[in-house]
Amino acid sequence: MEENVKNQLDQLGNIIDAKLEKAHGQAVDSATGKADVALKGEIANLTQKFTERMDAIEVSNKKRFEASKIEDKSFGGNLTKAIKEGALDSMRNGGTRSSAFEIKADMTVAADFTGDVIPPQRVPGYKFDPTTPQNLRQIIPVGSTNSDVIKYVKESGYSNGAAAAAEGATLAQSDFDMTAVDANVRKIGTYLRISDEMLADTPQITSYLSARVPAKLMEIEDDQILGGNGSAPNLDGFYNSSSDFDVSSNGKFYQSVESANEFDVLVAALNQLQISNYKADYIMLNPTDFHKILLLKDSTNNYLKDQVYQGLQPNFLGVPIAVNNEVNPGTFFVGNFGQSAQLWVRDNVSVEFFSEDGTNVRDGFITVRVKERVALATYLPNGIINGTFSTAKAALETP
């Protein structure tokens, strides 16, 4: 309790005591034994004031207690309170050159820091999803050309008349046909328009464009190598230029596999290739089909992959697997790609920057062009087999 309040209450108590003593004296002296009415009124008023004063003190103490519970505990609030309570008075009065005081506050970054007080750590470069880890030009041979068309001659038929012959007998005749084939150079490309400010002010933007855009262009090259329809401006891709999976003739597993699955189909395709005297150097699959095959189990619930997957490089029966998103889901390629096809490059992938394009000079833009010119030659269609798993499984299944 504050000292001045205590003094006031003591004074009020003393007055009440004096009045009570006086009233007692009057009651003794009076014949009726009663105190003076006026004196009794004074005592009642003083008692009421004392009670009111005590109530006021109780309310004040309660408010101060509640305020202490919600006291500002921020750094700024406690600093202001300390200064108001005289923390800097000695320095203001010239008594000292410094002033120290304790501030008890719960400080947090969110409550007490504004802006980038803590400098962020900058990770260099740009983050983006990866592109195809293995493009098809890493599987088939690549050559260079200075022409806009690739011409080659391939055998289109052979009649083998070779046979054992008796002495003096006429040998049987053999015959073959040759066909000249053209593979035209086609252009694949794209462009971007970026502002002068973006090119000048964005760190490493040139390196990003030079790496990212060509990688995305290579995905389109893969799509053309596989699925180009041969009509300008498209390449003649493997779906058109290779051999279909044979599901009907010459004892090639036709209707001879119980509960045929995707792995059975690949074995049958390898057999078809071997019958034409080719040895497969790659099997190409869509990622979904590849992982579906890894989940196949035999009759005793053992994974087939344990029998056909060796080492870090995925392979079936020793033939490497190339997984590519541009292979249509549900389809496959089995082939000797190194012998059967070739990608010819007239102009390799290039990244060029032009300011003189359209309204670039007036608008302050730069045109970025990325392009290549290539041709695809499928020399030996019998050396690459394509097929659909669903059709092949139905053809292999025992009736």
C-alpha cells in the first residue's frame, strides 16, 4: 500500500476513535445514557467514508494486478517504460556519460525485427525439373552432313538360289532388289522473346537459356525420331519405318504362352529379331511399362526382375533398357539400333540472340532462337521391331 494512502487512513481512523470516545462520554453523563444525535451522525459519516476509501483501495489494487498480467513484454515497450522510470536521468543531468539498465522482455524475430534484419542466404542458379536423362541420339549413331537430303540404297528383296549341286549341274540363280531412299533434313526449333532488362539484370539468365531450352528441344527430337509421320516437316520415325511385332507366323511363339505377360512379349520380340539374324542392343520402353514389368511375379510369387535385372544398368536377358517418356505407353521397341538407323545432323542445336526482329528495337526486347536441322535414316527396318503389349499378349496367349 502507498505511504500517503496509509497516512490518510490512519488520520481517518484517529478521528473516528476520538468521536467514539466523545460519544461514550456523553452517554455516561446523559441521564438517558444516549449519545448526542449530531455526534452519532458524524460518527456514521466518518465510518461510511472509511468504508468507501477501503473499497476504492481494493478496486485500485485489483486493476493494478490485472495490468501487471498483460504488461507489455516487447523490447520496445520495456525500453519505453525504463526511460519513463528515469533510466536516462543520470546521463541527462551530466552525472555520467553512459547509462545501463535491465530490460526483461521476450524478444522474437516476428515481433521485434522489421525487414531483412537477418540477411537471407542466396542459393545460386535456377531450380527446375530435370529433362530426359537419356536422349535417343545417345542410342543411335549420329553423323554430320553438309546437304539437305540423305540418300542411301537398301536391299528391298533377296531371292537366295544357293544350293548343293551335283558335278556338272547348273547352279540355281539368286536375285536381289535394291531401292534408293531419301531422308530429308528437317528443322526443329523454337524461340523466346525477353526484355533487354531481363537479359541484362538477371544473373546467369544466358546460361539458363543455353542449357534449359536446348534440353527441352531434344525432347521434341526424341518424339520425332519415334513418332514422326514422314510428311514434311516431320521426320520418318520408328513407328512408321520399323517392322511390326509378328504375332502370326513361322512358329514365333504364336498362341503358345500360358498367361502371357509383358516380359513374355519382349522375349518373343527378341526371338523375332534373332530369326532375322539381328542381335538386340536396346529395348526401349515407356517408364510406366518398365516399372510394371519389374512388378511381375511368377507362379510362386517371386519377382521376375530378380531373374532378369542385373547390376545398376537395367537390362533384360543382357539387353540394356532405354526408358524414355516419348515412347507411347503400352508400346515397345526391341532392336539393333546401332546397325539399323542413323541420325544425320546438318546444323546442330544452337542458341542465338537477335535484337533486330520485328519491333524488338522499339519495344526493348531480344529474340532467342533455338534450332537444329537433322535427318533420320532407318536403313534396316527388320532390325527394329515395334509393337503393342496388349495386342502381343493376346496373340501369344494359349487358346
